[in-house]
Amino acid sequence: MPTRTASAVWEGGLKDGSGRVKLGRGGWEGPYSFAARFEEGAGTNPEELIGAAHAGCFSMALAAGLQKAGHAPRQIHTTAEVRLEKAGEGFKIAGITLRTRGRVPGLDAGGFRAQAEAAKAGCPVSQALAATPIQLEATLDA
């Protein structure tokens, strides 16, 4: 399996500095800053990037599980909310909520929920974040 890379450059101090993050082979590059992380500033932040990775990984794992079970999905849409909280002198990711909606012909809500729980447990990003509480909301659309 290939090794994936991302990089970040930060210039200046914490509050007055700024940086740029770059994903892999140039799929995306953009700014990040103190204001984007702790206020409502422009750009991205590490928590959004973790959320994007988690939502993407989970959606793929759920699609794979559904297909393997004989229920090919039409669409899986997942949002990951990553909560950053003050912890002592620093900060920590206190929890993640995955909200997923799926359109899966021939499957009931209970079956969808079971597949979503399995995907949450099995997706590599969920496993990497195992020390963080992860909640799941799974909704099957008609």
C-alpha cells in the first residue's frame, strides 16, 4: 500500500502567524491560521482536515460494507463534526460526531444502522482516532 503525505508550513508566532497546508500530490493546498482555528477567520484548520479525512474514510468503508452485503448504495453523505476544547494549558479533540445519510435501495433503517456501526469501527481513520469518543448518527433516506 502506498504511503500518503501532507505538509504544512507555519510562519510567525501563534496569533500573528499564518501557514499553508498541502495535501499529497497537489490535490488541495490552502491557508490556515489562528483565526481559522479559534475564531471565525478564513482558511482551514487541523480539525477540519481531520473531519474531512474521517468523513471520507467512513463513507468509503460504509459503501464497501453495504456493497459486500449485497446492497449497493446510490449515495453516502457524511459530515464529521470535530470538537476542539480547552484542556489544561492546551487543547484537545474532545469528540467527533459522524452524521451520515444514505440512499440504499432494498435496505431498511436497522440494516443501514448496523452497516454504519461496522464502518465506524472498521474505517482506518476511526481506528487511528480510537482515543477520541466518536458518536454516530445514521439516517437512511427513501
